[in-house]
Amino acid sequence: MKKSTNVTAQRNNRWALLGIKAMVGVVVLILIALLGDILITGLPHVSWHFLTSPSKDFGAGGGIANQLFNSIYILVLTLLISCPIALGAGIYLSEFARPNFLTSVIRTIIEVLSSLPSIVIGLFGYLILVIKFQFDFSIFSGAIAVMLVNLPLLTRNTEEALHAVPQTQREAGWALGLSKWRTISRIILPAAIPGLVTGVILSAGRIFGEAAALIYTAGQSAPLISYTNWNPFSPTSFLNPMRPAETLAVHIWKLNTDGITPDATQISSGASAVLIIVILIIILGSRWLGSYLYRKMGGTKS
């Protein structure tokens, strides 16, 4: 009887494992099909001229130089704004917050903010930043809007990275007579750096591919800019954060909706391939960097 039960349990385990592998295989095949279709369709249209020349709103042969730079600019500006806020919020929730009503409200707000559609945040940014405060369509307005999209993810990642640090390291710092803040800044944060860096880079991939929140805040136009003008207050300077800036993802959406550009299909296919490649580089780079930092700082690979 016992032997028969063991055989049945082993057979059920095999069937369960087979079912799980089949579901994973379906997910992998769907991903490969999507990425393969985008890359196979788009890569033939990607060239050095395509990457380094500006777009032509009413003519064929345009490139994506300005849109690619705008995407990188908004990414950097968003991370510069959101990382310190998320770090402070994550430290508070992980190390200082006690289980009470206030902590529960903060966590609920973070969950609600993370579940909001990005287009809703874009409309909010349009009403508040563009209309109310009259920042107009600009890189700054877009960075603030994307920050609201990205902030919950970064905050949760910071909290989880700090929670992953063993409690014994905190106790060791206290045993040495260090204050709570010095223990956090000198022991906990250095130990959590691999997880923090991985989370920041993964969130960067989401920022780079964001479109809905930027349509209503950064704008849908790509005015001519000069990459030799280093004056950030000049309207034609590439560093001016108050100029409108069409990003790569918004450019793809616009090409497929306005019906003006003669070779819109070719440009959007090439731009989509570039977008996917950059996001893949960010994701794979985050995994490599995270593994490297874990080996370097912890002596093991996590």
C-alpha cells in the first residue's frame, strides 16, 4: 500500500512538473515570437545614418537621433529625481517605520500609485505641470510624470533590498556602539548596493520604454536642436530641460497614427528594433552588474 502511494505521488509530481515546464515554454515561445518579429522586421532598416540623423516630419528618410537622445535625457533626469526620494522612503519603511496606521497608509498609497495606468498619470501631469504651473510640454514635465510612474517600483525595490540584508549585520553594528543611522549608512546600505543597483537599472528599462505618460507632458514634437550649444537656457540647446521632446516610444506611436510620413512603417519598425535592443541591453546589463556586485561585495553569487 505504501509503495503504491509513493508511485502515485511520484507520477503526480512528474505530471505537475511537465505542466509547469509546458507553461514556461509557452511564455518563452510567445516572448521569442514577439522579439523575433520586431527585430527581423526592424533591423534591416537600422543604419548609422538612421541612428544619427534627425527625423523629417514631412519627408522620407528621417532618422531617430533626436528621439533617441531625448529618451536618454529623460531617463537620466528621472533617475536623478526619483532615486533619492525612493531611497529615503525605502530606508524609512525598512528601518524606522513601525507597524501602525501611518505605515499602513504609506504602503497603501505606494500600492495605489503603482497600479495607476501611466496614461492617467500623464493626464494628471498635463493638468498640473503643463496647464497649472505652465511648464508647457517639456523634458522636465515628462521627467516628473515618469517619476510618478517609477517611484513606487523604486521604493519597493529599495525596501526589499534593505530587508534582504541579514539582521545579524545590524546587531553587529549596534554591538560596536554605532548609532542606528551610522549602522544603516556604513553597514546596511553598502551591503544592499547590489540589489539597489539592479533595481535602478531595471526601472531604467521601464522608463526608456514609457510612452503614455510622455505624450501629454513631454510632447509629440521634436524641434531642431544643436548638439554644439551647451547653454541649457537656450531654446535650441540639447541640454535645455524646458524644451518639448518627443521620445523614441512616442515617436513610434506618432508615426503609426498621423499618416503623414511616407516611410512611416520602415522608420517605426527600425525605431522599435532599436527600442527593444536598448531595453534588452539594460535588462541583461542589470543582471550581469547585480551578479558582479554580489560576487565582489558578498563573496557569493545571488
